[in-house]
Amino acid sequence: MQARVKWVEQAMFLAESGSGHALVMDGPEDSGGRNMGVRPMEMLLMGLGGCSNFDVVSILKKSRQAVQNCEVHIDATRADVEPKVFTKIALHFIVTGTNLKENVVKRAVDLSAEKYCSASIMLGRAGVEITHSFEIIELAETA
């Protein structure tokens, strides 16, 4: 896996993935940026969310669950002093579908956290306290 990050100006950078996708990162105005893109640490959280959500949806589909939507809300706390690393991250999954089994959703979240999500496991090994929770929104079956 490869990536490239190029400085554009002030606190703005253009990130390009090895798969050919690009996005802008920028800092806040008080750090010399123009607030034109996500912050690098926000990107780290979004990557964690994407990695874990991908796992959960994949496991639910393989478990033949009628999942219609899965959203993960992430709340993170950073250290007050440099380096301002993440100290706590809470992931809360909101899984929507019909006839979803709570034990299967729990298993999907647990498997992502403990076995499959590289980002979550890596951050946890680095000392970040990571918690995972979920809720199920049941949709009415259509006739």
C-alpha cells in the first residue's frame, strides 16, 4: 500500500492514494490554513470508521442479515499536550434493517474490533482506549 502527500501552500496538503484517489487536507485558520479540507487527525478517525464499518457490514451480509444501513459515530479524546495523541476513542454503530439479530450484530462488532479492523487493532496496541457499542433500528417488513 502506498500514498503520497504533497504540500500545496500554508497548511494545505494534497493526499493521493496508491489506488489513484485524492483529497485535500488543511489546517484551521489559526494554524495558517484556510479550512479547505479535513484535518489529518480527523482523517485518521474517518479511516478507523471506514475500516470498522466495512467489517461490520461485510460480516452482517455474510451472516445473512437484512442490513439496510450501518453508520458509525466516533467520539475521540486527545491528550492535552504534544504530541496530542488520541487517548480514547468510542465507536457507536447504528445498524438498520429488518429482523436483525442482536447477537449477530454484537458478534460482527466484536469481530471487527478484535480480529479484522487493522486500524482499530493498531491504535489499541498503541495504547488508545477504544470502546465499541451498537444499537439496532428495526425497519418494518414490506409486504
